[in-house]
Amino acid sequence: MGGHEQFILTVSQNGYGKRSSAYEYRVSRRGGKGIIAMTVNERNGPLVASFPIEESGQIMLVTDGGQLIRVPVEHISIIGRSTQGVIIFDTADDEQVMYVEGIPEEEEGEEGVEAGDVD
């Protein structure tokens, strides 16, 4: 069962994040009260993103100050669902993470198109 386990990546506005097992999230039906995905406090800030992620890929974080960073998913800690998380991107005091995107691992033989390569 561990080989098919899926992980949920959660990232907050102040650059904190974590991976949690999808098995820790219960199924909620109509009228449900919601599920805590990350402890939100002054240190973390509000949540920016939460989505399923593969361990072999990377994520890209973008701040409101224009900084961009790529982080391998395997370097992000796997911890419980309702915990605070760990620092993924150490932002400046006046800077906040605004956008997070998952980047799948490129397969062998797959090449990216560079600027100017137009047929």
C-alpha cells in the first residue's frame, strides 16, 4: 500500500510547507465542516496552495517581490496533516509567496523547447 501512497503538498504565504499522506484526509460530504490541512498562525500566514504531488518532481514558488525558486519535492518533509510545516522558502519580512506550481520530472529523451527554436 505504501508504494501507491499519494502525498498532498501544502504551502503557506510565509514560505512554510509540508507533504502529508492523502490517507490522513477523510472524505467529507455535503454539510461537512472542513478539514484542517495546516495549522495557520502568525508564523505561517494563510495557505497559498494545497495539491497532490509526486515525489520525483519539483515545485516552483513565486513571491510578490518577483523571486522565483525551484525546490525538489523529495527535500520537503513528510509530516502530519494538522502541523505547521517547515521552511521551504525563507522569504524577506516584507515578501510573501503568491504562487506555487508543481513541475513533473522530465522523462529521458524528452527535451524542452528553447527560445528561438521554431520550425
